[in-house]
Amino acid sequence: MISFVVRLKFSPEDRLEVAEILQKLTLASRQEPGCVSYIPHRVEGAPDMVLIYEQYKDAAAEDAHRQSAHFKQYAVGGLYQKMLERSREDLDALA
């Protein structure tokens, strides 16, 4: 299982558009056969910071996500064009 968190920071004026893009990206991503979890969050106290918790069954599933048409449309063509900062934290499950 592959688990990670992506943090994205946006401008305040992009909040509504970012939320709309995330809704579309989330719905499509959750339909992928290898997607276990795809959960976007707004960070409490930091309304322009988004955290996405993602889990995929294996590396091939994660790669399929990044190669999907919806990822290219909504992430690369949408969120990545609006983001000010981006970071990824890979996670190791304890149990």
C-alpha cells in the first residue's frame, strides 16, 4: 500500500475555483480501481492550504492515477496552475 499527503497552498481569491476543481478530481480519482482513499481537506486555521490524503494499492495504481485524463485535466491543468506551493510527505503505516 502506498500512502502520502500532498499539501498545496493557493491564493485567497482562488478558494472557490480550487474547491470546484478538487470536487471533480476527487470524484474521478475515487473511481480508479487502484485508489484506496482520496480525501482532500482544508487545513483548519489556514483556509488557503489544502491537504490531500491519498492511498493506492501499489505503485502501478499510483502511476495510473498520475497518467489518467482527469489528473491531467484537473491537477496539472487546474490545481498546478493555481498553486503557490506544493509538498508531498510519504507515509509508512505503523499497523
